Amino acid sequence: MKEIQQGVLVVLASCFVMLIACSPNNVKQDKSLGSFFTRHGVEGCFAIYDNAKNEFTIYNLERYRDSAFTPASTFKIVNSLVALQTGRVYDEKRDTIRWDGVVRSIPAWNRDLTMEQAFKVSAVPYYQEVARRIGKDTMQLWLDSLKYGNRKISVIDSFWLDNSLQITPDEQLGLVKKLYFTQLIPEKRSQQIVKQMMLQEDNSSYKLSYKTGWAFKENGNSLGWIVGWIEENKHPYFFVLNIEGPHNADIGRIRMEIMKGILTRLNFMKGRK
């Protein structure tokens, strides 16, 4: 009953949260950014939103706005939020989920993990267990309340990886913007925790917060994401990167090089914005 009441509150709150709207008046399409994709042999899109000016810079507007993809590990943003909000995990620094003993190819996954640790190393098994603890019905309630992508759940511990749940890059950018301003749900604590877990770089010039994702499309192509924001002089800029390449592409390396390259091209990461 408590979870249902929480969900109802989320629905009511969402009525007052406006989506970011693209229009010809606030969108600059920058085709020159395509060079970052072609040099790595991938296709994709990139968008960054200047919150102060209400302006977008976008490469490949059609893909950004109209194409939906499996969120892969970027769904850990929502999975974490729901776990914290429903009490499946209360303390991200102390509550642990025990390792199941299965040795996997990423050593950092082969141990007991807190949520904070699991988020930083993007531990799939940890978050599969979190999703099982949340359960399909409760998870569906939250996907519906948050209006997350197509809201489709197949199997509870893999739906964000198996191409059933899909979301557009535009929706991803809108999600992280609402998270930054703690507007996803009425209760702020869980959103603030997830925001802090997303912080990856913090120095005198900028703060860079993001979550990555990597999965495979039904045609076998590799799919990569980075979603988040960069803050310079206390001003946030929200961005999303979506890339697609051959099955054996080194997506982990490529997505980071493209993100850092584009941000540098656009004069970020220098403390001058």
C-alpha cells in the first residue's frame, strides 16, 4: 500500500513537470560534430542543453528526437532511485548485496557491493538483484509514473538490456535534467543520492556527472550511451551521447573519447563557460 501511495504521488507530481521542448528557435544543429563519430567508425547523435539560455546544440536531430534504444546501464539511474525510494536499499554507502559467487569477467563485480560501489563500476549482477527485490509490479508502477521510455518490462532482471524497454536520447536528456533539479519525484533524498553517485570528475574548472551504458541491438550492433551534465561556474549543461557500431567495437573507449572530444570542441572543461 505504501508503494502504491508513493506511486500516486509521483503521478501527481509529474503533472507539474514540463518536458524540455525543442523548437526551431532554440536548436542549433552542428553537423561538424559528425567528425567525432566517423573517425571512430560509428554512427549516433549528441545533444547538449544550455539551461540558462534554453538552447540546444545537436548533432543528428532525427536520431536524437525520433529513435528509441535500450537504455542499458543508464537505467541504473532509475533502478537506484526506485530501490532507495521503496526501501529495497536504504543506505547507499552501508547496505550491501552479497556476491553470488559466480566469477565474471569484470573483477570489480566479484565481491560484496554497496549501491555506491556498484553504481561506480556499473555492476550488472548487483542491479539485477535490486530489480528482483523491487519486483515487476512495483517497477512497472514507477516506469509508468516516471513516463520512462516505452515503459515495457519483459523479464524483471534484464528488461533494460534485452531491447524490450526503449527510450529516446531526447527522453534521456529530459530525465537527467529533472534529476538534477530533483523534480522527478516529490521526495528529494533519493534523487540527491543518485546525483552524488553520478559525479565522476570534480575540480576547480568543472564538475562532470554521468552514467554510461553498453548493450547490443537486436541486429547485433553495439550500442553505447553517456547521459549526464557538466557544471561550469555553477551553471549546468545537460547532455546525451548515443553511439552505434559493429558488434566488436570498443564502445567503452569510443564513447568516452567522443564525449570528451565534443565537450572540448564546444569549449567546456576549461572553466570558461
